[in-house]
Amino acid sequence: MARIFEHQGKQLLRKAGVRIPHGEVAASPAEVREVTGRTRSNKPVNVEGDVSWVGTLIPVQIVTAYPHSLRGKVVPSHEFGSQS
């Protein structure tokens, strides 16, 4: 069985007429603009953020629901603290 890299697979699929989402690979943590977390019910949530948030709990408000993921924005800490 031949092994191919992800970028090679994308090239092959593109040539076959399959639509492939555009994306970039971050070369360093400073280039990361978006992080993904999960809700309590295990749904993926994408937010603009910092790689230093990985492994921490961040309060997020869901702003858009897609078929397989959610889009959120970070709730400022003073707003989050006032909610009980």
C-alpha cells in the first residue's frame, strides 16, 4: 500500500474535480489564528484565538451552527464572571 502526504492527496482529489477547502499550515505557534475546542456534548467549536489556550477552558458564545461544527466567539472575562 502506498502512503501519500495530505498535500499530495489534496492535489490528486483536486485533479479529479473534488472541491477541497483552502487552508494554510501554520509554521509556528505565532501564526495560529484559530483554535478548536469541544462543547460538553463533544461538538467541535472553532474560535479565533491563541495556541496558548490549548488545554484550558475558555468561555465561548456560539454565534453560528454548521452541519458538523460550531463557530464561537470568546466571552470577555467580566461578562462570564457576572453570569451564574
